[in-house]
Amino acid sequence: MPELPEVETIARDLRPCLTGARIAGVRVHRPDILHQTTPAAFARALRGRRIAVVTRRAKHLVLVLDDGARVVVQPRMTGSLCVTPTRIRDAYAVLELDLGDRGHLVYRDVRRLGVILLLTPRRWATYTARLGPEPLERAFTPATLARALSGRLAVKKAIMDQRRLAGVGNIYANEALWLAGIDPSRPAGGLGEDEVAALHRSIVGVLRRAVRGRGTTIRDYRTGTGQPGTFQGRLAVYGREGEPCLRCGHHLALTHAIDQRATYLCPWCQS
DNA sequence: CATGACACCTGCTCGC
DNA sequence: TGCGAGCAGGTGTCAT
């Protein structure tokens, strides 16, 4: 579920709690979320290690351990992470790390669509190479975006394709395309230079504002401190079908024509 | 290579 | 009130 701003918020919240913490114990409550490893091997690799760095790549949280291994958490639809001072019973807890006097890190995931990976430096290199550029890094320019926008697929699909561009999901794709005044079904490769520039500005702008708002909570998303985000109150189109467009006043529409995902748009000013 | 269908899961909401 | 259908912000795989 969480997109870039949500995972960025979680990473920022967890960073002061986790950086330098030693992993004293590992509890895997739901083994099915561990991919390409077993609970026993996973626990063996983590126990006794220190967490050196807490970071984010695309929509994924990354814990770099002091031996260079990386624990990658993909929360997907309903995953959430937070640190608590003491253990609390939770039917949806999937993984718990005991951090001694630094408390407990809990990964909870109601639908259990999330994934946790343990990657060597070499496998991490392969992993990150498959993901597109980070839209909030300085190196992300309109030219970078233009490279992601090739082909005849819908521009909305293109910006949500994590190999082309990292971190944008359904909510922010809808918002960015509305901000840029671009029809989401337009072929990605057919945008003009000015439209690419507008979309670049919109993507960067909406992601920055959403990070400042600590993410969007529609249902399940919680920050790293267990609270809802605030950006849901500032969405211009997502979830607002039938309501007036904030630019032109026409009724916003909802379709599922692109990849069967909810697409919200203003039929008047996105055409 | 691009695209579409589907699978993975559970909970919530809506309509009857 | 109760029940089934449909829907949900993501990603990987497989067939075409």
C-alpha cells in the first residue's frame, strides 16, 4: 500500500530508533512473508548484528546491517512498521525484532501481501538496478522522466512502472497527472516536451508535499510512530469522483479502464 | 519487449 | 440483521 512518501515517512520515523541498535532476538510469526530464505536462516543472519543504516528505495524500506547484508521490507498493500518500547500482542504481527533496551520493531501486515527479503551486497546490487530512478533525488530531471516515458502504454501505467520510475503508486499517479493537466490514458511516448516538464514538476511537487504531510492514510497506512498521515485531506482527485474539480469545477470522473485500477480525473482539464 | 490476466491475502462496504 | 459480491494504495509470474 504505501507509496514513496509513506515509506519515506516510516524510514524517517524509524531511523533514530533503529540506527545502531543491536538485534537481540528475531520472531517470525508468519513465515510466508519471508522470500528466498527460511525463518531459521533469517534469524541466524540477523541475531547479534547491528542495524547500521535505515533507508528507503522506491516503496521499500531497507535496513543495512553492520555486515553489509540488507533486510528489505516491501509493505505492499497493508504492511506497516513501528517501534514499541515493550512487546504488544497483535494478531497481525508478522515479524518482530527484539532490540534490547531500544525496544521492539514490529512488522504488521493484515493481508500479508508484503514481502521481506535478506540480500547480500551482490544481490542488493541486482535488486536496486531493476528499479527506476528516485524522483526526489537531484539527478531526477525532466530528461530523466522523458526516458521513462517511451512506448504506447498509458502514461499512468508508465509512471507507476517501478522499473521506469521508482516510488509512484496509484494515488500519486492520479494526483500528478491531474496537477499536470494530462489525460492518464495518453500514450507515454506521445507527450510533448512541455507536458513532460509539467509532469516532472507535478510528480516531484506532490511527492514532496506528501512527505511533508507524513503520507496519505486512506485505510491501513500508519507512520513509523503508529499514527495516520495527513495528506489525505489535500488530495485533489483521488477518491473524489463526482465532486467538483478544484481547477475548473467540472465533476471528477472515476474509471477502471487503465489496468483495472481506479483512475480519477477531470474530463475537462485533463484532455 | 509490451501487454494482459491472474495470483497472493484479509477486511470492509455496499446492495439486496 | 445477514450474507455474498466486489473492492482495496503493490508486485511478481506466466501466457500471448
